[in-house]
Amino acid sequence: MNIGVISVRDAAYPPNLRLRRAAASQGHRVTLIHPYRMWPGFKNQRPVLVGAAAPAPDVILPRQGATLGDTCLSLIRHFSLMGVPVINPMDAIRKAKDKFLSLQALQDKGLPVPDTILVNDPDGLSGAALSVGGFPVVVKTVSSRQGAGVVLVETPLQMQALSRDLNRRTGLLIQRFIPPEGRKDLRIVVVGKKTAGAAAFVPNPGDFRANYHLTGKSQAAEPDPSLLETALRAAEALDLEIAGVDLMLDAAQRPFVIEVNYSPGFEGIESATGKDIAGEIVRYAWHRFREKGCPRMPPVGP
């Protein structure tokens, strides 16, 4: 089986490297597909791909993350039209890459989410902060990765300065601040309706963000069954087959689903637990390919 991984990163990027090695250990291969080097289209009433030639993929694994643009979504959809299994599907990715659409889907299924207001005009920022409990508040862009685009705003003056950067087309999320003291931050990876591993993260001193890409530190975690079930329900709410579910427990141990990532980083969980998350992803890709029984797609070309 040839797994086509859609990524702007090269083969040395840690998740890509792990997936390549895991695939090789199972007798498969990974081919990286750069979304800005391959272009979807139609020719003679059939979907085609034009651009950098590559071995024909048997299954597609989108791994571009929050930087994914609309043209890349179209590429993902095109593989589906060509009969290639895609993990995860385009509509699920579209929801997952927008933090507020994700929260809407989660809340609709009765999952606990933090108090959040989507604001698309500077005049609404201060009122939104009061609505979620007052300062300090967490302000997020609707699409970001690895802890970027997330800031703590502690005063109305800071909020006023931030308002100059507000994009009305995308807006900003104003979210209730959950202090790090007594808090627990977890990531649970879901692969094919099963939890594949979990880790806990702790912010750096003076920071409130517990993100592995910021701290480089993770701890093995064995979440309660109720939290594992919450992670499974969160992935299902967004129709994701593979997901990284970020949970936050406040000082009273009340859980909140903070974010659901369609292309989760798993380096922190693997380093903390020794679990083979990359191998689980490859095994699931093999399962999906065999389940579909799809013929190999025609090769792409110039």
C-alpha cells in the first residue's frame, strides 16, 4: 500500500519521518504530496491531477494542519472523486480547521466546551470579554497551530490594542480563561473509533499554553474512561476518523473539550508513553484501503 500524505513539510519533518518508518516496518510506503505542487481539474469529463508526478497513492492522509487553504480542500475532495479513500474526509476537515465550527459541532452533541464568543467587529470585544467572565480572557484566531494565534488578554487596554488586528471575515474567539493552577491538559489521539494513546502537558513557567511544540515536555497519562469516551464522542461529532482531542480539566476537575485536530501531532504522546501512534495510523489506513476495495488510481502527470 502506498499512503499519500498531503504535507508542505519534507520527509525529515518528525511526523512525516515517523509515518514513513512505521509504513516501511509494515511493508508499505509513504509518498509525500505537496498541495502547492499538484493541481486538481477535469479533462474529457473525468477528474484529473496535474503537476508533480508521484507514485499513485492507494489511500490519502491529509496532514497539512491549520494552514490548510480552500484550494487544498479542493485537492482533498478530488482524491475522493477519483475513488481514493481519504482519511479524514473534506467536510470533516473543513469543520475541524475552524475552531468555532468545531465548538458548534461539539456543543450540538452535548459535549462540554469552554464559554466562547465569536466576535467579528472591534465594538464587540469588550462585551464578549464580560460575557465569558471578565478579564483575563483567552483570545484565539479561528485557525492556528502549535499554540500560535493564542494570547492572554488581561486588561481592556490590551484588548483595544488587539482590536486593530481583527479581521472581520474571520473574527476572533474570546474564551473564558482557565488558570494553569490546578488545571490538567490532556491530548487523546483517536484512530478509527478507538483511543490510541494519551499524554498530559504542563505550561512553561509564566505561560498558560500547554502545547508540546512550545514546551517539548509531555507525561504519560491514563485518563478516566469517561474522558476517553468524551474524546471518542468529540471525534465522532466532527466526523473525524483520526483526531487529536485536546481536553482541559479545571481546578474542580470539570472537563472541557478545547480543540479537535484533524492532523494531530503525536510526538509528545509517543515520547511519553512509548506507544506506536504512527503504526496505529498506518494500520488504520491499510484497513480503510482494504475495506473500500478501491482500484489503484491512474498516475498523475504534467
